[in-house]
Amino acid sequence: MFVWLRYYHVWKNNFRLHQNPPVSIKLALVILSATVVFSAVCDNSGNYHDSKSYHGNGNLEKSLAKVEILTDRSPRAVDRRFLSLALGPKLIQHGTLLSLLRSERFQTLAAGLAPAFLRLGGTAEDFLIFEPTEEDITKLASGPELDICALSKNDSTKWEGLGFEANETEKKVFKNFTMSEVEWDHLNSFTRCVGYDFIFGLNVLLRNGSLWDPSNAQLLLNYTAAKGFKVNWELGNEPNHLQKISNRTVNATTLGLDFRQLRSLLSSSPAFKNSILAGPDTTRPKNKTLRFLQRFLQIAAGVLDAVTWHQYYIDGSTAVLDNFTDPTLLDMLHGQITAINRVVNMTAPGLPVWLGETSSAWGGGAPELSDSFVAGFMWLDKLGLAAQLSLDVVMRQSLFEANYALISKDLDPLPDYWLSLLYKQLVGSRVLKVKVTDGSEVKVSNSSEQQRTTGEMDRKSARIRVYAHCTNPNSPQQYQNGSVTLYVLNLHQDHRAAVRLGGNLAFKKVHKYLLTPHGMEGLTSRHVELNGRKLDMVDDRTLPELGPQKLPSNTTLLMPPLTFGFFVIPDAQAAACM
């Protein structure tokens, strides 16, 4: 089956992988505890995408990759809402938001990914105007409290779909639209009942001359305070890109002054003194973007709680299958994070940095790719690298809507949803340092050792990628303190990765959570298996239990080609995780 798929994708994509040779780097780490040995293993059968090769041994030819984990201390911890989510404001414009938020199935799926921020923002936020149905805000806010989760259990209304094309939100024509208190009440009730913290992007294109006009924002703040809602705030989306969207510009200095004005509004109300203000949500860090960010921070750093920027790897309209597993393409992210961190450290040292909007491909994602199993390579690698390189929050675009959604327009969980759910359940906040000596990498001349840390993967184009955290202490699987979770990507097209625990972990038992595509579509499947079992919701109120395959100690763990998964060491007794 895979042979057919391979030739089909060659015909369809006409794309060559792995063009850039990596550069060798030596890095010394103090290793106090665990050693894991990985092997890139050739499957002589060639047809490695069938059931046997995903879950069997086959004939193996080993090429060793050694991984060492520092478990005596954690260099940093990410925010507990590290994996966060986004929705687009055009759901309001198209009249779809209320029925979506009222759906019990959607609420169940959303609650599975808590705790998280939910950002309502994007291009359309700079065309949204709050328009309450009555002028008397106090009277309007005195109505009965909305409990959307209780409402959904008694609501016979069924979700009937978007009512517009999934990618319609990405069209380039935008016009002003309104949001009433009804949509606002639903958003706040929804985030509260599923366990999210709400972030809302205010319209920066409402201007009085050259400066931002805060009058509509003040109206929304007044209503929000009267209702007692807890909301965090942004102002404007991709301000360095506004001219292409609206034929208007806001320069960095002016935007900084706008943020200072917004902070003044928030500080003047007891309801918002503790609200997070994040920004400026710039585009990917090219030279002009970095200069814009630096000038903005010189004005606004003192009023911000987090610096936000956006990142996508590729154009969704031209993306092909092989892009999603190309190590050199994935490695772009390291340089981008480093560039942003450098500007922030120079201009606003100590400010948290967030990926405020991110996914695989801009333009709404790549059809039949960004919503399939293969998108998980970009997503899981991004989560690992972001945590290692000091980002505190990563906001996935999007929870729902467009080709890069976690949840389909029919409210079915897509492969990246299941990957995110496993991440939430198994991966804790404390990051562990990893060192890899990977024989599977492209050899570099005059290099005596192929060694990298996860912070140097951009220079190595590694095809076996390993990240480690303390295990989530609140996992449904009830892992004890001291447990360690590894998450591993095998980007080899036709080699397996074999994992053998060594050091003081050599005789520890391991829990395996291997994700593979389900069905004949292979990498483009919209369904996923966990340890060989297809994942589906039990019903609209119930997610399945995500149980491990329990392996005996001193067992070699096999990772099939083009797969990813999690390995938990329940009895690691890692000092950093106690």
C-alpha cells in the first residue's frame, strides 16, 4: 500500500526532501541521570506502512543515536496553559458562533484540552465593533447569568455545520461587522465552563486621526466589568501587515502609544487591574518585522505582560506532503525563535514570549494535509522546540474552522486534536534538558562527533527528535511525582527508530503511547490509532481513555518510520520532577 502512496505523492508533489546538509555542533552537558539509546533501523521489507511493520519487529539494521537526559534539575518551566488555542472572529460575522459554543460535543472536546488560553483574534478582529442591543449598559448587564454548559445539556438543537466554506475566513476582502452582548456572554460562559482563560483582540483600526480611538473598547470594558467577566486583552492583529489587509498603516511607535493608552484604561478599573495585556502579534520574524518589534517594545514594554508573534512554516496554497516531514523545513523555527528572543532580551528583558498564533501553513492551512496525520510532525516538533527555547505559551490556530483546525466542521476530532490531548495528559510544565548523538544525521566533513541538543536541531536537521519533560502530575493516568515523559518523532522515510533505556533507567518499566495513521490513506489520514487502536469519542459527552502499552523493563522500543509518540517512565524518580 505504501509503495502505491509513495509513487502517487511523487506524481502529485514533485518535491525532493532533505536538501540542506546540517552543520555539526559540539555541546557539553552535565549528565547526572538517564541515558536513552535510539537506533535508526532499516526495515528490509520496504512496505513499512502496513499493520505488521507499524507494530512488529521485522529485520533490523541498526544505526545508533544516543540520547541523554538531565534529570537532577529542570532549567525552566512553561506556563500551565502552554498548549493554548484560538478561534477566529468571523464565526461571529457568519452567525455560527452561538450554535457552535452551545454544542455539547464541542464543549466536551474543548474541555479535554484545558487548562488553556482561548484567543479570539485574527485578521477579522480589526473589523469587529461591539454593538450592544441597548444603550443602558448597567441595565443590560443585570440580566440573568448564562450557563452555557447547563444549557447545552437541555438543548435539543443539533450542530448543522458552518454554513460556509471552511477556508472562507481566509479570503482577502474584509469589512466591518458587529458583536452584541449575546455573543460576548456566550464566549465568556463557554471559556469559564470548559476551563479556559479568555483573551480577546481589540480592533486597532478604530482610530481618531493617527491615534487609536478607545471609545468602543471602553464600551466593551464597561459591560464586561458590570458582568464580572475575567478577560485578558490584545490590541490589533499583525500590525506590521495591515497595509496588505486594509490599505492602512500603524507604525510601531504609534502602536506602542496605543498599548499604553489601553493599559491606562485597564488600570483605571478594579475589574481589569490584573488582566493580561499581550502584543503586538507581529508576523514571522523577517528583518522589517524585527525592527518593528524592537521599536514597539521601546515604547510599550512597560505595559505588557507578554510579547506575542505569529509563525507558520509554509503557504497553504502551495504546500505538499513532503514539506511536513522535511527536517530542514522544521528547523526554520529554531532561527525564528532565536531572532525574536534576541530582540526581546535586548529591549524588554524578562518579558515572557508567546507564540500568539501558529500552525502548519498560512492561508488557512493546506487542504487535506494540515488536517491529517502528517501535520502532527510540525505540531509536536514545534511544541518541543518552543518549550526548550524559553517560549511560555503556544496558541494553536485553530481549535475550529479552516484546514488547520483541531476539530472538523462536523465536530469530529482530527489527528492533531488527539496529539494535543495526549500532550496535555502526559507532558508537564517542567522542561528537561536533552542531548543527542545521532548517527542518523547527515555527516559533516571534519566532524568527529555528531552531537546536538534540542536547541541546536536547526543546525543538524535531525530525523530522530527527542524532547523530555516531567510527567504531568495531574494526568488522568495518575503518574506519580518523579515520572518522566519523552516525546519522540521519527522523520525517517524508511527507517525505524529503536529505543533502549540505559543508565539508571535501564531496568525501569516504560509506558508507550505510539500514534500512527489509521486506514489506507496513510500519512494523509484524518484518523489516528493509539498503540494500534483507532481513537474515537465514546459519545458527545465522553472522550476515550488514552491508555498505554505497558512494556517490561529493559525492552527495546520500536518507532516505525514517519511516526511519533510519547514514552512515560513512571518510576524514573527524577529529582527535577519530585
